[in-house]
Amino acid sequence: VVTYNSLIQGLCNSGQTKQADLLLNEMVKRNITPDVVTFSILVNTHCKKRRVSRAEAVIDEKMAQIGIQPNTVTYNSLIHGFCLRGELDKAAKVLDAMVGKGSAPNVVTYNTLLNAYFRKERIDKAEQIVNNMSCRGIIPDIVTYNTLVKGLCYVESLGAAKELIESMQDCGHTPNIVTYSTLLDSLCKGGYLDKALSLLGGMLKVGLKPNTVTYNTLINGLCRARKSNDAMELYLRLCAKGWQPTIHSYEPIVKGLRREGFSKEAFGFRRKVQEDGCFLG
RNA sequence: AUACUCACUG
């Protein structure tokens, strides 16, 4: 089963849902009974595509048919699906339903909802989630903190986010690359590019390796601030060090250069990148 | 290391 599940997961992740279905049929034929993990994989891939009704069909039909109960992970995926659709009322209903059926919400459940409420600027609801977590004895994890940091940057202030980071460290959680990238983005969007760059220095100093998202954040920030030439320089410097950019690293630079009236530079950049093969797409 | 949640872009 584990082998099949892994294969199914791989197919789903590469968009081969048809093949995944075939594999599911095959395992049944070979008398290998799919388990809750198998179905949760299917539920989750539908939910990630916001096809929540398909996900529900898996639960209500396929799983019910062979008497497999959804578990916390299954429900978490469903909640995530509703959150992606902005249907937070329905997400909350799933939360109630899972409790009713004996699946205890876990930290992931709450992180998912917390993130969604912040996105909708439902601060009241977000606070409620945090309260519920502590009532139920669920310990916030690094994802919880990262979600809160982003939320605070968004609805409160960078200062509030920094305070939270202090207190998370008191609880034994070290800021990770996501924490830093969140802050970097917030600094960039607030126009504090200098601070963003010094934060980058700070993360290097504590031994965190910036990744593609980190650099994309900075590149986008620079371009937004009409410093596309600096962004280009950064891009080329990183490429020379073997960094693998994505389309999100490259596109804003070309657009930014054009917008700033550097059409020739944009063209040159484009050509250079193609020639050097320094482009992942 | 069989499945769920957080950062850039959309």
C-alpha cells in the first residue's frame, strides 16, 4: 500500500491524475486495499485545485463504499480547499463536522484557518483561532508563527511582527527561511529596501541559506521600487554563483527595465540570459 | 521521509 500510495502521490503532483486513477484500480485488482492515506492524497489534489466538490465525492462515495473514515489529514485538506475558494463559512463547517465525527483538529487545521482569516482580514476570527488553540492545548509551531508574522505585517505593523518574533524565540522557535522571507517581502512592499537588504545580511549571518523565493522577493521588491537595474545585477551575480532562477525571478526584471525606459537593457538582459542558459522557466 | 497548513509570483 505504501508503495502504491507513494506512486499515486507522485502522479498527482505531476498532474497525472488519470494515471493515478488507473493505478488505484490496479491496486484494487491486485487485492491491495487503498487506505485513508490513498484517499487523502486524492482529496488533497482536488482541494489544491479548488475542486472541492470532487474531493467531497471521494469522501462520500469512494471512501464510504469501502468503509474508510476520513481522518484529520483528510479534513484538513478539505478545509484548505474551502479556504482557497474563500468559503470560510464552509471551512468552519468542516471543522465542526470533523469534531463531531471524532477527528481532533490539530495544529495544521488551525494554521490553515488562521491563514485564511488573515487573508480575508478577519482579524476577529484570527484571534478566535489563536484562542481556540490555546484552549485546546495545541502548541503553536513555526508555521503558526510565520502565519501570524505575515498577518501582523499585513494588518498591523512590522513592529508588531518583530515583537512576535521575539516572543517566539522565547518559546524556543528559531525564525526560519520562511519567517525571513515574509519579513523581507513586507519590508520591500513598505519601501524599506535598505532594511530588506540588511535583513538579508542578517540571515546570512545566522547561517540561513536564502533560497529562490527569498531572492525572488528581493528582485520583485527592487523592480517595484524602480531599481530594476539593481535587480538585474543581483540576478546575474546569483546566476554566476550557480543559482537557479525561476520565471518569477526573470520576468519582473524585463518588465521593470522596460517600464523604467531601459528597453535596450531589457533586450540585452534577455539575450544574455538565454545565451548563458541561465534560465530555468 | 506514503498524505494535510506558512514566504515571492499568479
